[in-house]
Amino acid sequence: MAVKRVIFIRSGETDWNASGQFTGWLAAPLNEHGRQQAQRLANFIRNIGLSALYTSDLRRALEVAELLGERLGFEPIVDGRLRERNIGHWQGMTREQIRAWFPDEYAALEADPKGFRVPGGESQQEVCERMLQAFHDIVAREDGETIGIVTHTTALHALLEALIPSYVVGDAKFGNTSVTTIARQNGEWKLVAANDLTHLEGLESRSAKEITP
């Protein structure tokens, strides 16, 4: 049986999310609010019918995936290609700080959003390529109907833009522990639901401030 649905889950809140700092590859743990979000999601996830769960290897994603795995009854599979964008020496900065301290770099980003490589980091195009490779490998490997992937905002935007021609990055936001579903229809992937936060039952979920303009 080919995979018919993929459920994408954004990692839970960290202190860096709360302060508006870009985390990149930093090993930031969930804060207490993020753990509450993940617990709410774990209560919800049992009803989705996942046959497998994959996760980024960054700490904030791993912590969410481990909590979900406990409820699902199987171990999440770690894949480093599902990481967030490496933002090099911008890591830990806010958008306003990047503009003020590295105006030439920020201007280069605005001029070429997909091709600009953050010094010491990655371009959006490079993120897209590794996410696509991971996605196709995972889908080809699994034979269950519905699988889950725990990943991050910029990485997920890049993947969805590549998979779904009608997808517009600026139209979608992903809150912490949000659930976004795509389904295969007539051989093509379609966006079914984005940024579903019903499992939080009113618990606050922050949407990441995008690095891209």
C-alpha cells in the first residue's frame, strides 16, 4: 500500500521562539509551555492512525517526537535531513538585529530569497533539496497509509512549495506543534489542512517569524 497521507508537525515552543530569536541548528530544548503543547498533541495523535513517525534530529523536534512515540507505541525514526535551515552566524538573532548588524547580507537575502546562502549556513534552495530527498526516501520506504514527520517552519515551507505548485509560502503560518496534512490524489500531493491547532484547546501557539522577506 502506498503512503496516502503525510502529517507534518512543527516542533514545540522554546525560549528562543518566545523571544523572537532564530534558532537554526541550536540544540534548544522545549520550555514548559512547549512541553504542555507536546502533551496536548500526544493525546490527539493517537486518533490519526499513524503507521510511522519520522523526526528531525534537533533537540526541540526530538523531544516532541519522543512524547508522541510514547503514545503511539513505537519509536520515532530520526533523519537529520529534516532539520531546520542552518542560519550560520545569524543564529540567536532577531530579524531586527540581522537588519541592523548585517544590512548588506539582509539586502542580498531580499534580492535572492531562495539562492542566498547565509554565511556559514544554507540557502533556501539547499534546504529544499535535502527536504525533498528525505521526503521521497521516506515515502518510498513506508507502506502504511498515513505517516508523520516532525520538522520545522522554514524547512516545511521549502518542501511544500516544491511539492505543491499552488502553495504560497506567505499564505501559511505554522504555530508550535501545529499539524499540517497533505494527501496524494491522482498521483499528486495536495494540501488538505495547514496549521491545525485544535489539539491545543486554547493553549497559545506562536508562529515563527520567517527569515525570508
